[in-house]
Amino acid sequence: AQSVTQPDIHITVSEGASLELRCNYSYGATPYLFWYVQSPGQGLQLLLKYFSGDTLVQGIKGFEAEFKRSQSSFNLRKPSVHWSDAAEYFCAVGALNNDMRFGAGTRLTVKP
Amino acid sequence: SQTIHQWPATLVQPVGSPLSLECTVEGTSNPNLYWYRQAAGRGLQLLFYSIGIGQISSEVPQNLSASRPQDRQFILSSKKLLLSDSGFYLCAWSASDRNEQFFGPGTRLTVL
């Protein structure tokens, strides 16, 4: 079965600084990869997804992620963080049978 | 467009009482449906998923059960709640031929 590791439990960045959230996956075939964001007390919102093709994918809210097969990674990036980006971020890997596994999440704090 | 509803939004129940959480999806047919639990400060744990009416797969044995009485309705139940059942319960749906999941707003359950 597939699995996901998000090495950073909590990250703090200053507003306006760049952001990179790490995600490593384990899966024997080409994975379907996702990033979700969760504000406190809310459901999860899909930021972006990778199924195939261009390894750099663009998402909503100015986020992007790059799939690197050689490193089994799918890191999320944003060039300039806004205070409203403070939230919990989840990486997920899906398989052909619609089975999806989530990482433990990375909590992002944005300093003014 | 598709929407997913969950109710109630919050629930406080005594230990040993029954539970019924409801999830409904609008704007799509024959979706895959999922129940997740998110404990405080932790990631998502898949509890049940369903690919059709009356078809339920359980991921983790526990005192919870799920049912799908209609195509777009998914119910999470318990006969007797435990303290450890406290958490944030999320329902999600995906198209039967696609991998990305879309989440409801969640139900905050507190068992006292």
C-alpha cells in the first residue's frame, strides 16, 4: 500500500517570505499526488493535483508543486506567503483503486 | 456543481450513547464516499469507504459502523460511544472514475 511522509510537523515563516513544504511518498507505480489545505475547524480544500504530464503543477491561491520521481517527492511551494495562508497542509497519494493515504500534516504559522 | 453536506456541525454526547452522523452529496451520481476521523493534532484516518449503495468497506475495526442507504447518502453510526471516539469526522466524495476527493465541512464530536 502507498504511504506519505511529511517530515515537518510545524513550520513558521514571515509574511512575504517563500515557502516550501516537504512531502515524500512510497508507492510502487506512478502515483496520483495531491495537496490539501485545512483551516481550523474546516474541511479540506484541494490545492492542486498531479496525475501525469508536466511535473510542475499549478494550483489555487498561488501554490505550485513539483513531482520528482527520482526523489519520491512532491513538495509544495509558494513564492510569497500571505497571513491568510496560515493553516494545516496535507499531502496525499492515491492509487488506481481510489485508495488515498494522507500524511500527518504540516502546520504553517505566518509571522507578521 | 457538486456540494457535500455534513450534519450536525458539532455534537456533544455522553459515553455509551448512540451516534448518527449524516453526509449527503449533491450534483453527482454514483460517487465513491468516505468517512475519515481526524484526532486533535493528527492526520486523517480512513474509517470506511463505499463504492455503491449497500457496499461498505471498513479500514479499521472499531465500534463504529457505516451505511449507505441511498446513492448520495452516507451515515456513520455507533451503538455506544467511547471517549476515544471524540474527534473531527470528515466525509468526502470522489467520482467513481477519478481519484481526487472532495471534503465536507466536518462534524466535531466530543464524547464526555
